Amino acid sequence: MSFIQHLFLDYVYFETPENTPYQIRRIEDLNKTPSGQVEARVTLFYRRRDISAALLKIADQAERRFDEYYEVDKPKTDNKYGSSGHTVANGADAKIEISEAAHKHEPKDDSDDCIDWGIAGLPLGVETLSDDERHRMRQRELFLSRQVETLPATLIRGKCAVTLLSEVETVASYDGEDKFFYSLVYDPSQMTLLADKGAIRVGEKYQAEVPERMESDDKAENGDGDELMIDDEEEQSDNPQRPTVRPPTETEREVLVYHPHHSLTDRDMDQFLIVARYVLMFHLGMRYLCSVSYFIYREVIYKTSCVSSAS
């Protein structure tokens, strides 16, 4: 059980049959096949050696930041940042693109991963590193992809840490054994690199118009059980020192989710929790029971039942 919890939704190494470094994947789910084998559904991460040299050259020279992640309502100027806050290459914003036809005739060289055309995509303070240290830091860079594949869990060879590159963290945060980072998303079919962040829109054009005055619509308390019921006279008679507590009013843009002064009893709430647990167990029973995720959910249900019984 500890083995499953350790690997579920985690970053791990996968062994490859070729004489290449371990592949880095993120486990999305673990499933057990009818033959008894455990398979992992994983998301792919690419190393620099897997990306073409032409794309890496543009990515290393382009600025991979978002200008404080703001998309300002201003006329477009001749700068290196796109209006959408994405990485800019050759004057085209939102993505780095190289034609696929240009790569079909380009030979694959294993020494491409040793080439560094700039410091873009590296943490802060990389200027103080030597060439060898910067090269080692560059090899920690990965490229996320949207591809998902299924691999045998027996090929897992260890755990690693992969984080999104932050513009406020220095190289010391990423320098360590089994530590990697990424800032771009690679699409092998389109041969493109995209930024894995959005932008905050700033300007009058993007702001919502808030009315100066809003009138609240009070709802009547009819005592049907779905709305609040408070008798001011009873509260004053039971506890004269206690101030009257009035329920908050709902408006068109607000929905009252919970309030301590309601008409439900403890027995009603206990029955609701019991029914909710039965519905969850029925849902899990309809799932494919060979999935390893089932056992994780089942343990959570048992813990919830034990806590409820103890209370």
C-alpha cells in the first residue's frame, strides 16, 4: 500500500531499452491488467536531447518570461514580449515555431544537447555560474508534453522532483540530485514550444463594470426546512443576555451554503453523512475493481467511517 501511495501522481524514472538516460514521466494512474501486471498511465517529459537544435536555439535566445504576467491594454510595440504574454520568437507571439519540413531533412546529432545558445529558461543567478555548472544546470531542464502513454510499472527505476520554473527562485533551489524544472510545453507533432502559463489582463478594456449601488433581495422564511428559521422571541426567553442573531440575506450573486442557525437536527446531519458514504461506496463498486486507485479510495472511506463511529 505504501508503494502505491508513494508513486501515485508522482514523477519517476523509467528505464529505456536503448543506451539513453532514464525517461522522466509523471504517473497519472496505476491499473492492474487481467494477467496480474501493473501498468502506469504517464505523462511524457522530454529532455533537451529529444528536441531539435533549431527549436532549442530559438528557445535559449528568446525571453521566457511574461513581463510580470500582465497583459496590458496598450498599443502593440516592437518588443520581445507578445501581447498574450507567451514566449516570442522571430516577431511571432504566443509560441515558438519551426516548420516541420525543415526538421525532416535535419540530421539528429547526439551532441545537440551540449549546445547552449543563451541563458533563457534558466533560474536567477545563472550568470554567476561557470560554463560547466551552467551546462549541468541546463541539462536539468525538461519540456512538458500533453502526450500520455501506458508503460509497465516494472520499468520504474526511482523517483525524482520536477517543478515549474519560477522567476523568483535562484539556481540553488534547482541544484540537487534528481531535481528538474520546466517552463515550456513541447508538441512533437507540430514541432512547437509553448509557454505553460497564462497572463493577467490589465486595463479598462478587461475590467468588469460594477454598479455603484446594489439592492439586496431578502427572502421570506417560510419554515419549509430549506430556509433558516429563527424565532427572536424564543431566543430572548431562553437566554435574555444573548443578542438576537439574524441570518444573512441572499442576493442574486450570492448563495447561502451553510449557517449555524438552521432547522436541521444532529440526527438529520448524521443520516445525510451515512447516505453520502453509501453513495460513494456504490460509485466505487461500479468502477473497474482491478484499478489500483480503488484501494486508495477504499482506505479513505474506512478512515471516514471510523472517525464517524468514534464521534
